[in-house]
Amino acid sequence: MTATKGLEGIVATTSSISSIIDGVLTYRGYNIDDLAINATFEEVIYLLWFGRLPLQSELDQLLSELSAASTIPPQVIEQIRLYPKDTNTMAALRSAVSALALYDETANDMTPEANTQKAIKLQAQLPTIVAALSRIRSGLEPIAPKSGVTIAHNFLYMLNGEEPSDLAVQALNQALVLHADHELNASTFAARVTVATLSDIYSGVTSAIGALKGPLHGGANEAVMVMLEEIGSFDQVEDFIQTKLDNREKIMGFGHRVYKNGDPRAKHLQKMSQDLSQLQGNSELYEMSVRIEEMVTGQKGLKPNVDFYSASVYTILGIPRELFTLIFAISRVSGWTAHILEQYENNRIIRPRAEYTGLTNQKYVPIQNR
Ligand code: ACO
């Protein structure tokens, strides 16, 4: 038995949800470029869960179910109030999502209907949790979700307490579409491993949030912003990045296990970053990002991934950087739950082997003789 480090190239399951073939990302056979330009996030959620694009009546139905499920239990709000104000926001999200299960009497109901309903609740409640978390950390009262608006609109409304601009809603909608699913990424794999033991959907999503938190995965978008803040201004980019490259340090937001010729999502976020910067009349973050890309791609051949330009996009939208990875979760929960439902449909426990590299033939020595 020989191990493959990081399971690179290992095909661990079948799935009909999303694919990356020859560097092209599709959800249920639809190219991400097509969906990014044309689809709403809610249409994509329907597509991921039910395998096809919805009719208008089906979309309306999903919107009203999401709206109806978006209020979180008051006990969860009370718990969030007790979290340390400076705690890691992904740790807080992981705890709050885990707590949702405690107040859902269907949490352990494993029928497909109950699991679909719980997928709707998780998708509807994550944005409410993230907005509440952010406001409570800033000493503000959480704002209840409103009905009849999209997830992107509702999230910005609950976060800022005012109606968002159409442009902000449109930009966030597109970011949510781009992050919704991504084949067998680390957090989705974590979710599938968890529920393959026939554990519940909340356990699966909690595992996924834990995996997404790391800087090699979803945590990279926040790490990109930390780097941009550390650099400070356009004229500092060259020295900062050159030093990192010379020291062979990792530059966050670059590289990918599967895409070696570029992440197809990155160009959409780059364009969004450029367009929003122009409208805002301040392009410094965008220009810094472009210069970083020129240097990293030029010298290392590494291309930006989905996280790189999302950092400047979210900053321009006025979203605090400690929420960046949580926005990723608000989107990816659609994919996690689609994969969880698919895993339940055709389940077998996921239990690989390890290549043993430890000592052998050890003999127990009584503690007083060691
Ligand atoms: N900056 C500098 N060098 C890099 C980077 C980077 N961002 N990414 C990879 N490399 C280098 C590695 O050091 C390695 O060089 P070596 O062969 O000389 O040792 C080579 O490129 C191959 O990289 P691996 O780390 O082996 O690639 P792997 O497939 O294991 O990791 C990963 C992929 C985790 C995305 C990696 O590129 C990385 O750490 N990037 C930065 C973090 C990041 O942006 N993560 C988000 C990924 S997208 C997502 O999850 C949403």
C-alpha cells in the first residue's frame, strides 16, 4: 500500500453535481461562465439540489421556502452573544451552525424529505447567522431577515441595516454563484466523509465549515486581504512580493490543486473588482492585485484562484475582512448540502487506508522500567 500525498489525483467518489474537466468548471453540465453571467444564486441552489434549472413557479416556491426558514432560533442568537467578541469568526460560525441542530427536532430524521428541508434551513439560516455574528461583534443588535428578497439582498440588508444598492446585490449574487460548488474540494469531502457514517446533515455542514476555515482552502480570501493591508500601497507591492518570492513563501490566493492553467472563476472576480473600483473612483486595491498577479504569474507561473480577487471585491462592497470566509460558506453550503443529499442516496462509509510508516515489533515495557 503506497499513499498519495494529499490524495492528489485520487478519484474518491462518483458525483453528478459539478465537474472540473480539462480546466472547465460546470454545475450539472452548465458552464460556470454561463451561470456567472446569467443565473441568480437561488437558481443555482435549485440546480445543485434538484439537478435542473427551475421553472419560474419552482423558483418562487424555493424563494418563499428559503424566506420562511431564514429566522434562526433565539437560543442561537443568545449563544452568539456569549462568544468572545474577538474570537475567530469561522470558529464562531462553526459553533453556531452546530448549535442549530440542538433546536431542530428533525435533526436526526434521516428521511430524504426531512434532509431536503434541513438543506433549505441551513441555506436560509447561514446568512442570518453571519449577519447576526457580525453585528453582535460590533455591539449592534441583529436585524431580522426580510421576506421576498434574494439571499444576496437579505444578507447585505441584515449586515448593514439598510437597503443595499442594486450593484452590490448583483456583485454579491455573482460571487455566491461562483463559489457554490466545486467538485470534491476539501470541505465538501469532509462533509461527505462525515455523513457517510450516517451522521446527520448538521454534522456534515459543521465538518465542512471546519475544513473551509483553513488558509489553504476558504481561509485564503481573508489571508489575501491581510496581505494587501500589510502591503499598504501600490508602491510597496514590488518589494513585498519580491521578498516573499525570494524566500519561497506562499502567496495567498494563488495556485490550485486541480487548475494548473488558471481558475475559471478568477476572471469573473477580477472583472468585478475592476468594475467596482472604477465606479468607486478608487482603483488602488485592484491595481495592487493586478501587479501582484503579474509578479507571481510571471515568476512562478502560478495563477490566481477564486480567493484572490474576491478579497478586493468584498472590501469594495464594504464587507469586513473577517467575514470573507463566512461569505464563502454562505455560498458553498448549497454545494455541501447537495453533496450530502447525494451521499445519502447511494451511501457507503468512507474509510480509506493509511500506509504505515511507524515502528514495528515494539514490546511493552512497564512504566517503572522505561
Ligand atoms: N505561493 C507560492 N508558491 C506556491 C503557491 C503559492 N500560493 N501555491 C503553490 N506553490 C508552490 C509550492 O510551494 C510548490 O512548490 P515546490 O514544488 O517548489 O515545493 C508547488 O507550487 C506546488 O504546490 P503544492 O503546495 O504542492 O500544491 P497543492 O496542490 O498541494 O496545494 C494549494 C494547492 C493549497 C491551493 C496551494 O497552491 C496553496 O497553498 N495556495 C495558497 C493558498 C490558497 O490560495 N488557497 C485557496 C485555494 S482555492 C480554494 O480552496 C477556494
